Amino acid sequence: MHDRLIPVTHVVFASCNYLGFDLDREIIDAAPAYLDAWGTHPSWSRLLGSPVLYEQIEARLTALLGCEDALVLPTITHIHMSVIPLLAAGGTIFMDARAHKTIYDGCQLARAARPSSASASRTPTTSTSCCARTATARA
């Protein structure tokens, strides 16, 4: 990737331009047609239904990746509330005290999703699905 601020080839996880697509000419040129068809915001919740656009994107991703299925999660809230509990899978989560609220919410959901029999057998100090918010120094 090539980032505007840091002129080296890398993946920038500290920005919202993880894949370097923000200045990609092909994407910029294709955007007007999609904006005309779909507007500037999907305006649908994946929790309430499955808009045809998402199904089309998932079908194309499945074909592109050669996988059995794909799932598009269009908002950071959907990602955090779905992926964090899945990845935590009973493990310990360490997070920065200044993490986005949706990350904290995803950690809380992971904690709530652990089996009750496992939580009953652990003391709070050894609980493995807790949200351990790490302290960070603020300047």
C-alpha cells in the first residue's frame, strides 16, 4: 500500500485506509454510478434484513476468494459486535483504555457469551473472557 502521509509500502492499521483504496483511480471513477444507484449510505441494518446489494457483494467475494460463503458487515459496530466475541472464544482480551466504545461493547458481548459453567468455575482473577482495559498514559 502507499499511504499519503507515510510514503512507504505497507499496511496502515492506524488509519481508515487499510487497503490503500482511498486514492485508487479505478474506485474513484466507478463511485458515481454506485452513488446514483445506492446513495451515500446503505441505510439498512444487517440485523434487520439482507439488502440485495450486500448479497451481490457477498456472491462476488465468494467467487473471487473461491470460498464456501462470505459475509459483509458494513459498519464498524457490526464488525466489533460479531468478530470480537468470535475471536475471543473464551480467551482473555486486552484493550487500550481509549479504545472505541464499540470495541468495548464487543468485549462485553464476548464476556456475556461465555458458557455459564465455565464462568462459575473461575475466580474473577482467572476469568478468561474478561475485558481487561489496559491503562494508558494521557499526555
